Amino acid sequence: SIRFIFCLSLWPAMSLCSDFSAVFERYINLPQPSSVCLATYVWIDGSGEGLRGKTKTVYEFPKSVEELPVWNFDGSSTGQSTGRDSDIYLKPVAMYRDPFMPGDNILVMCETYGPSGEPTESNKRHSSLSVMDLTKSSKPWFGIEQEYTVYDLAGHPLGWPKGGYPGPQGPYYCAVGADKIFGRVIMDAHYKACLYAGIKISGTNAEVMPSLFEYQVGPCEGIDISDQLWMSRYILHRIAEDFKVKISLDPKPVPGDWSGAGAHCNFSTVEMRSEGGIKKIHRAIEELSKQHHIHIKHYDPKGGEDNMRRLTGHHETAPIYEFSSGVAHRGASIRIPRQVNKDGKGYLEDRRPSANCDPYEVTKALLRTCVLKDWGPDDSSSEEVSK
């Protein structure tokens, strides 16, 4: 199984994993009864960033996610309820093949609901799905570029000298060599695990800062992109367990002259992808310019505070308080890829979302601005968000 392909004492910190791998294999490879399926229910916890999961036995392999039962958990232990009324419901919404548990087993993405059936505060999928339904005729496609940083268990970026820094940025992006790439096995293991699971992962690469990596999910239509991105994050954290490392989605993992971590969102509608669609792209950018500060509020889980450390106008970012756009311009808020501009149709790239963004919020905001145009006086004004 992929769980132990690379876990063979690659680093001293992995010795525990190596010591127990042969013993664990004895049990994990025991034949599983054909009449059962192990379903790991995955959900977003009360922080809006963390993921939790627990597994139950299902006595018939589900043909669709609708066949899976609603389950529950102790919300008082995940920041989603109090001890006096702790049960939170798990509603399955998407399922994927499980790359960690051999056999016909699944990972299940879930929404969370309170005792009266109301979505929990961290359940942004509920409102996002409503917007997706309203805009279904526009056939929105999304592709998200998820960046992440790999740390050792002591809290240092993987491969960085203890108490110091590696050489300046420049030689690390898409590089090769043990003195430039720290953690390629994690990147590659994640790629293969996502493909196995059924995640529409479309690529991966090492990034500008050493120990910073990126993978891309999509294009996916509608709500699928957010379901898949959240599950791909869960898979990434599980793989990090095997390698005894930590994954960070912090938008500015290392202060100073080092690149931040984003989740650039590529977006299009059927009109943008059709002949002459470049006009629709420019109109969408015009609408985005009017709602810049509202988008900033929705593009990280702390209402813009996290992105303030990243969107500085340096390291291929636009300043957080300014909106800009341009062809092939990676220092702009919105980039029109050069090929799109040449073809006269395609998509735009919103470079503002942070690495720890909630994709349900990002995609919902894009559709409300570019398709529904329904921001009203009850929504935060530019002045309020700016303050």
C-alpha cells in the first residue's frame, strides 16, 4: 500500500514508522470480509480550517453517497457545540476511494448540522451549494492551486538548517537535487494517493520557497471543486503522518523575504469559454474590482487578517488594499493567462485566496460577484472590511 512505499527510514525522525511498519502490515493486510466496507467520515471542525475523521463499518458497499447513513460525533470536542448538547450530525455529500485502508473502502466528505438541522458555523458548503444551484446554467468551472509547506515535528521547515536559513530564493522552483528539494516523496505520494482516490488532481510542483509545494485540483464544475480540495487536504495530512512531518497551510509560513502560500482560483463560465469570451472575462474583472474588499474578507478564515501578511505587493502578490489585473501579470490581483488573451476566450486566475482559505467561500464569492451580482447593503461594505 502507498502507506509504506517510502516509509523506510528515509530520515532518522522516521525510525519509529520504520520500526512498526512490518508489524502493522501484518494486520492491515488481513483479508477483509467482502460484505463490509470501511467508511471514514471526514468533516471540517469548528476552526474552519482543521479536518477530523472517524470510521464506521457499512455492511454493503454504497452505490452512491445517498446510500450512506447520517452519523454523529461529539461536537464539544471539535469546537462545534457544548457538552450539554454535544451531538452534531454528519451528512455524507461525496465519497472517494480510500488510499490508506486496503480493500473496498471509502473516504466520505460530510457536512455538519446541529440538533435542529441547522448548518454549523463552519459548514460553508450549505450556502455555497445554494449559490451553485442558482448559477448552474452558467456551468462554472474552477481549478484551485493549493500551496502548502512541509515542516518537521520540531517546527522547522523540512530540510532548512536548524537555527538558520537556506540560500535565497531562486534555485528551488520546480528544481531537482537533494540540496534544493526537501520532501519530494511527500509531494509524489500525495499525487498518487489523490489519483487513486478519484480526486481530479491535475498537477504538482515544488514552489519558490524551499519546502513549499503546490498541487492543482480541477477543472471541476460547481461544488465538486470544494469537496475535492478539502478531501485532498485530508489525504495530504494523512500522508504527512506516515512520514512524521507536519503540513502547514499558513499564508505566510516564514516571515521576511520568503514567498507566501496561496490557493489561486482559476474560474470560468460557459460564456467565458465560448468564442469571444474574453469580453465576458473583462466584464467579470470589472465586477470583481467593485467588490475587492468583500472578496478579501472571504478569502481567508480570519476575514483578511491572514492574507494581510501575504498580500504585500512583493513575492508575486498584489497589495491587499489595491485591486489590479493584467495579462500574464503575477503581481496582479487577477491574471489573464497569455494563452487566454491570445485565444480570446478561456478563464481568469484570482490570485488573492490564501492557502488556508475555505474553497466553499471562495467559489461562492466569485459566483455572487460575476454571475449573480447580488451583493447588497447587508453585506460588509468596502469601508467596513478595510477597517
